[in-house]
Amino acid sequence: MTRPAVAEGVFAWSSAAGLRPVEDPGTGERLLVADSWLVRDGRVRGLDRHRDRFVRSCAECDGPPEHRLSEFWRAMTAALPRTGEWFPRVELTSHHVRLRLRHAPPLGSAVEVWAVGQPDPRTVPRRKGPDLDTLARLRARAAEAGAQEAVLVNPSGVVLEAATTSVLWWEDDTLCLPPPRLPVLPGVTVALIQDRAERLGIGVAHRERTLTELTDREVWLVNALHGIRPVTRWAGGPATAGTAVRAPEWRKWLDKEVPEPLGSG
């Protein structure tokens, strides 16, 4: 198939026509599933894991059968640029399976977080896609408070995750994260970090913590775009940020050792 020009755009897919450029429908289609990742000079972290999550999520929505999604995935992967920094998103909508090809935004190495814990507004917390607009509005409110992210909490005040990131933290030498029974998105980057911790013999624990209980701890916000960002300030909340002792070495590992080449397509 022919790769789209290296430019931002939306490309709908069909088994007959492959990927073809289309006008951005905006709000005209209901977004059922989305998945995205950073492509840096043709290298990606955990692309197979993103594929598996996307396929599982599509199955939850009675989307195309897996063999059709596999065809789409091969076409999409072949179409991704091999130079520059990109932030593509694959989507299942009420009408199409498509690729949204985007340049990557500026990447951050640390993050300030709006610590006024927000009640979780998501309707489908374990599936990425349907709640993206709601979460974007929440991040806009965080920006008004001088932060880049906002923390979501359950009715008891327990930290779940942030608007576009998973939350990890350290308690002594133990890497901690919210229990999977809570409504959290299964993060690809979190899984990569957990795998490394287990290989190194580092304890990993699922614990319920409020924002106050995270005070003075090293806390990371983690996603496929930015990788690991230590929290350097909690804006407007009770917590103070701990020193990022471990983050530099883990960021170096994640950025340099983990990404794999896309292949020739």
C-alpha cells in the first residue's frame, strides 16, 4: 500500500481500499476506542501491547473481527513515518476504523499536578476513547491552576490516575500503584515499568493512597507520550512533592533501551 504523505491528517481504513485520507469529522462521529503512542525516528515503546489493548477494546464494542483489525494494524504500521517525532492515534468510531497522524507535542521531563482531587468523571474508565473530551476539559481546568495534569480520585479520596496518565509512587524501596480492582486504565508504559522492576527484584505493591498520603513521596505520572515524569509540585492541594531520586535512571532506561524499530512495513 502507499504510505500517506508525512503530514498530519486523518486516514480511514477499509479492507478494500486500505488507508485513505478523509476530512476530519470533528464531533460528527462517536469515539468508541482510541490508542496512541510516541514514534521517535521509527521506534516505539510496547507497540504490540498497544495493539493488544486496542483489539481487546474493540471487541468490547462489537467492533471489526480481529483478522480485520490485524489487516488495519499492518497497514497503519507501514504508514507511520520513520523520521521525526510523531504521536499517532488509532481509533474505532461509530463509523470507521482510522489512523489520526499527528506530530508529537513538546515532551516533558517533569510535571506539575493540580492536586485538588477530582471525582472521576469517566463513563468507561478501563477503555481509552469515550471520555477523552471530558478529560481534556479537566486538564484545561488544571492549566488554569498552573498545572499540566489533574488527579482523579474515587469517592473515598483514593488516587486512581491522572487525566491522561497513570500514577506510580515509591514507598521506601517498593514501587506502588493503585490496585487493579479500582477503575483504572491498563497502562502500557506502567506494564513495561512493572516488568523491569520484577526483573531487578524490586518489590511492586498495589496500595490505596489519598493525596495527603503521597506527600513527600517520589511520585511519577506515566504514559506513552512522555514516558516517566516525576511530580515536582502539587498545585492547590495538601501534598508536597518528594525528591525525584529514582526517576532520572528509569527515564534513561525507558527512553534509550525500550523502544523497538517499526520495521520496513
